[in-house]
Amino acid sequence: MKLTFGVPMTAMKGYLIDLGAAEIAENVLAADQWQAVVRKSEPARIGSLVAGRIEVEFSGDETAIAALLEKLHWKTLRGGG
């Protein structure tokens, strides 16, 4: 499953480590029942605004990934103004 996020790569790696992963190779993080590969994605462009994005590809046990994504959702929420 591939998902796109508008957070910095270092932040995402930190979030995944906080949720039980260890970095086993460059930009590859793994926990007991799931693995994630983090890579830069094409930035989003809205007029003159350019926002960086990353893509995370998750693999492993679907139930474990669903639980992970529920927790990750709260870490990736950002306030705006």
C-alpha cells in the first residue's frame, strides 16, 4: 500500500521509529509485523505554491498496518492558519 504525506522525510522516519520501527537500511524501516519504504515524491503545486511530499510504501500484516496508520494519522495532523 502506497500513501503520500506532506511531511518531511526525517519527520516521517521519526514517527515510524516512535511507533516501533527500526531503520534496517537507508529509508527502509521495519517493525515486527510491517515494513515501510520512505521516498521523496513529486512536490504538490498549487499556483506558485510548492509543497514537498513523500511517499511511504507499507507492506506486511494488514491488521498491523491498519493499527499503525490509525496512530500515524495523529502524528501527521498539522494545524494551519
